[in-house]
Amino acid sequence: MSNFNAGSSLKSAAIGKFLVRLLWVLMGIGVISTFFSLLAVIAQPIYQKFASVDGLISIVSLLIGVISIIIFLVWLHRIHADLKNLFQEYPITPGGAIARFMIPIYSLWGISHTLSTFAEKFQAEGGDLTSLSERVRSLIAPLYCFMIGSRALNRIVFEASKNPGDKFLPVWFLVSCFVDLGFTVVLLQLTKTMGTAVTQKAKRNLI
């Protein structure tokens, strides 16, 4: 029987809401960055007038991106602590979840395993929880695509930026912005879906 009771509270709830808001902000900044990158490709003279603003937005985006990663890892740890309380036997510990997302090479398998385990546990719950589990499962492939694509493109942009005269540099920046924006959207949907599933499971356990 679950040890989650009415006197308990979800450890991931508050930080999950904060993470969602942070990702919304990051997505908004991503849209602005994408607009400026598009302007750099199709209207370079006009873009030059706003280049300093774009540079400032890039710095803000980097800072919020780093903060988002830290908050995501804290949320990931806490939501797995909740899962340990909600299910009699949940196979992944909070620390194990962090390791699966953080350790290079291992994470290529670990991220999928963590999300698939979550989906499998909620799949058997029926009703809305089954639908939410299917949504989590459907986000795994896009998450990998955008994550790997983002890393590859960032590497290309880094190498291309060594030669400021490269005429394809603005195009690479634009493509990179689109991919980063897609990654943020998927991460936002994943966070919201998992948070909703855990909240609904907790409510069921209280009935």
C-alpha cells in the first residue's frame, strides 16, 4: 500500500510550477531570438540596427537556460521522490534519475529509460493517467531529436563563428534557434504532463 497520505504534500509541485513559468519565459525569449536571426538572414542592414539588442537577449537567454537546467534537475529529483511515495515499488531513485540524465553516454539510454519507466507505471493506472502516460511516451523521440540536433548545431555554429566572414553563419544561427526553440517546447510539454500525472495520481491515492 502507498505511504502517500493526506498529511503529505508533493515535493515537486511548487518547483514544477516555477519550472513551467521559467520555460515559458525561455520560449518567449527563443521566439524573439529566432526573429532576430531571421532578420539577419533576410535583411542584414536592418538587423545591424538591432544587433546589440540581439546580443543582450542572447546573454539573457543563456542565463535563463542555465537556471532552467538547474531547476529542471532539482524538479526531476523531487518528482522521483514523489513517485517513490506514490507507488509501492518505483524502480528509479531520485539520484538514479539525475544520473540517467547527467552522465555522458549513459544518458543516451538513461533519459529514455527514465521516461519510459514513468510512462509504463502510469499506463496501468487507467483513465486520464493512461492518456498522460502515452503523451509522455510520445515526447521521448522529439526530445532526443531536438536535444541531439541542438548539440550538433551548436557545435557547427561554434566552428563557423571562428570565421566571421562565413556567409552561412546567420543561416546556422537561424536553424539553431529553431531547434533550440523546439527543444524548449518539448521540455515544457514534458514537465507539464509529468507534473499533471503525478498530481492526479496523488489525488487518487487520497480517495
